[in-house]
Amino acid sequence: MADKPTKGLADVVAASTALSDIDGKAGRLFYRGYDIHDLAGRTSFEETAHLLQHGSLPTRAQLADYGAELVRGRTLGALVESNIPEIAEKQGPMEALRTLVSLSGAEDPEKDSNSPEANRRKAARLTAQQPILVARYHAARTGGAVLDPDPELSVAANFLRQITGRDPSAREVAIFDACLVLHADHTMNASTFAARVCAATLSDMHSAIVAAIGTLKGPLHGGANEQVMRTLEGLDPEGVAQAVRDKLAAGEKIMGFGHRVYKTEDPRATHLRRMSQELGEASGDDTFYRMSKEMEEVVFAEKGLYPNVDFYAATVYHYLGIPTDLFTPVFSVSRMSGWTAHVIEQHADNRLIRPDSEYIGERDQKWAPIDER
Ligand SMILES: CC(=O)SCCNC(=O)CCNC(=O)[C@H](O)C(C)(C)COP(=O)(O)OP(=O)(O)OC[C@H]1O[C@@H](n2cnc3c(N)ncnc32)[C@H](O)[C@@H]1OP(=O)(O)O
Ligand SMILES: O=C([O-])CC(=O)C(=O)O
């Protein structure tokens, strides 16, 4: 056994998975062997979630069944319903989601089973429920009404409609759907690892997802997309390059750049950059897109760092009319499909995850009674 830890577990292979694979040098990402470039824009989020949770891209019949399961899963239980107003008053969006998913676990009809069948049904329910929770939370805190989910509409179309209160264009839906596909899974990222550690104690799916949501929230992980937008909003469009250089000179991290695994462009950023440009131009004011491009150039010139998935996702969501503090919740709407698939995979071939630690504290301490310390 190594007696020195690898800080942050960098390069440690912590699990085996058949769900996703990254080639960090070539900048490639695969879900169950399918290149993300083949999936994004051509495969719906529902098909992608089926691929992850059930192991294959669905046939038309399988997609109809899975779609119907998702539609049924959009109903919230009484405990969740009755607590939304108070939670919306007292908790920020990611905290609220953590609480609401925990509450929904109490109402899940299969909460006490970790069987593969029960896990797959719970995965569908959680995937269906997450966008509804975000929309209902947002409506409660703004005092607005929320449109009922339309059973004829996709996850992407329903979500945009519920959050913005208007019917999105077909192109907006297609772009948002591709965003959901791009964020669905990503090997042993921090939130997925947290979910697997929890699941590996033979705890239940909802507990593992609560751990994952709490982990995604942080700005070094999913929380970065919100911080990217806040950075852009705080910059003078004419002074982007100097402001970024100043931040770097002061030792600040620029949110949305760098990655533990990619040593080149994150393949998801390639799609998101294009979508940000398209939506920015279509909006008639592409200032935030152009500022992002300039930031990208300066960060690369100064630090050799590439944008990660969170960087251009920020302006895409902004142009789609999603409030900035819901960007990370949107990430969770997509990643729910991957997290739940990882819990299914962990339970199917389980061993407790319990690494070792290096002790760096005092030794041979002499005990003394409390009055003599
Ligand atoms: C969905 C996601 O989770 S994608 C990642 C989202 N997070 C962010 O965008 C936050 C900003 N980025 C970061 O903090 C990091 O790049 C991480 C957390 C993504 C990866 O972290 P690590 O692999 O541990 O890299 P680490 O933080 O050690 O960085 C290595 C070096 O690059 C620098 N660096 C890394 N990212 C950045 C950044 N965004 N801005 C400036 N410098 C950076 C570090 O300061 C460090 O420099 P040093 O060696 O001179 O000390
Ligand atoms: O893989 C990571 O460390 C972070 C990331 O990009 C993701 O979770 O999508």
C-alpha cells in the first residue's frame, strides 16, 4: 500500500464503470461507447438517460415506455408539495433541491429496496422529478404560477416552458436538449464519486443522490457555471482582457477553466461555444458571448488553460432565459441521469469504498485530567 496520498486522488482509478469514458489527451467523451459528438444534437435527453440507466439506446417502443414512465414520475408527493413554499423561502436553489430530494425519498414507494428493478424505477422517478422540483421551487420563491407539465412535451421543452413561462422555439428546445445530453455523465467526477461512496455502503438511491447534489453545488464543480455568469456580469465589456490578467496576477482562479482530466479542449465546450454564439447572435446582443471568447483567449495565452463544460454553458443558459442561480440546478437535472445509473452500477457489483489515509497528527500524547490541561 502506498504510504503517501495522491492529493485530490488525482490519477487514482477509483472504480470500474461501463457508463462513460474520457480520453483526456484527445479531448473525447463517450457514453457507453458512443462518442458525445454523435449523440449531442441527434439523440434526445430521454434516449440518453435510457442509454445510461438501461444500457442501450432505446427502440421506438422502449422510448415510448420510458417516456411514459418519466411523465408519471413528474407528480410530486404530498410531503414534498407541502414543504416547497417554506424551503423556497429559507434555502438557496441547490440546498432546496438537496432537501426536496431527501423528502421525496421518504415518499418513494420502493425506498427500502436496492434491487436492480427498483433502482431503475427510482432512477426514472428521480430523473422525471428533478426539473419539476427546480420549476416549482422557482415559482414558489418568485410568487409566480408555474405551468403544469405537458405530457406531450420533452423534458427539455417542459423545463424551458415552466421556467420562462413562455413556449420556447423549436431551436431553443433542441439546444437545451443537447445541453442536457452533454451534461449527463462524466466518469468519476466529484458528485458521481460521492454518490458511489454512499451507495457502496448499501445505502439507498435517494441518499446517494442527496450526497451528489451537495457535492455538485460547490464552485470547483457544478457551481462554476453560475460563477462564470457572475464574473461576466461584473466585467466591463471594454476591459475584459486586462481584468482577466489582473485576476490571474492576483492568484485568482477563473471559473469555467481548467479540468482534472482534459489536457485539451473539453469536447462538450466545443458544442456549447457554438450554441452560445448562435443564441447570442439571435438575441441581438451577443456581448456576453464575445466577452467569453476574449476571456478564453486571454486565459489560454496566460495559463494555457481551456474552458470546461461550465464556461459556455453559462451564456447558453443566460440566452435561454434561465435565471443565473438556476444554472447549477439545471446541471443537476441532466446529471441525475448519470448519478442514478452509477448507483445502479455500484449496487450491481458492490464493495465498500473505504480508502486509507496518511496520519500527520501528533503521536505519543500524554493524557492529563481536565484541570491540569
Ligand atoms: C463540471 C465541472 O466540475 S468542470 C470544473 C468546474 N470548476 C471550475 O471551473 C473552477 C475553476 N477550475 C479549477 O478550480 C480547477 O481547474 C479544477 C478544480 C477544475 C481542477 O482542479 P485540479 O485538477 O485540482 O487542478 P488545480 O486546481 O490543482 O490546478 C493546477 C494549476 O492550474 C491552475 N488553475 C487551474 N484552474 C485554474 C483556473 N480556472 N484559473 C486559474 N488557474 C487555474 C492552478 O492555480 C494550479 O496552478 P499552480 O500549479 O501554479 O498552483
Ligand atoms: O469530470 C469532472 O471532474 C468534472 C466534470 O467535467 C463533470 O462532472 O462534468
